[in-house]
Amino acid sequence: MKDMGEADVILGIKLIRSTDGIAISQPHYVEKIVEKFGYQNSRIAKTPYDSSVAFFKNKSGVAVTQLRVLRYLKGTVSLAIHYGRFPIVHEEYSDTNWIAKNSKSNGCWGYVHPYFNTQQ
């Protein structure tokens, strides 16, 4: 076994290190998929889904909504998910709504556990 330095790509995921954290992206994979389906010269979609379009398949049997996702991915190829640096501060938020036992309403509750500064 030998030290080959810091990894640049792991399992097809590109690692981008900076002083304030690490980012991950898959530009090569997205480009490969777009090329496989022949969408290199298609226009970019700003959203992955258009609610005004009904679900249906085109002549080749591919769902039209799947093709829109390819156009969306083509426009987001330079984006990445960024994880901030440590220290990790464990935070937990909760909210409850307790209703009297004799009420016919149901209570509700929820909680959030943000990690790695992902809430920012």
C-alpha cells in the first residue's frame, strides 16, 4: 500500500476542497448521460419538472418528463453540494401541538436535525 495523496475523484464523484469546506459534484457523469441521450445541443431547462405537461411517452418510449430532467441537468453541470468545515455543532429543533385528550383533532409534531452547516 502506498500514499497517493489526497483523492480528487471517488466513485465518480469529484471532490473540490477549499478553506471553508468541501464540495462534491458529478460533471463528468452528467455530461456522459446527456451525450448518451443526444441532448448536447438541446436548450437548457430552468427547472427539472414542468407541471403544465402531462405525463406521456414519446415515439421511442421515453417519458417526456425524463427528457426535461436531462435538459435541467445540462444547465446545472457546474453546480456542487457544499459542506462547511467543522466544528460540528449538534442542533435540534422541535415543534409540537398537544391537543386535549377529549378533542377530536389529532396532535402534530416535527423535528429538524441540521448537520454540517447545511441549513445555510
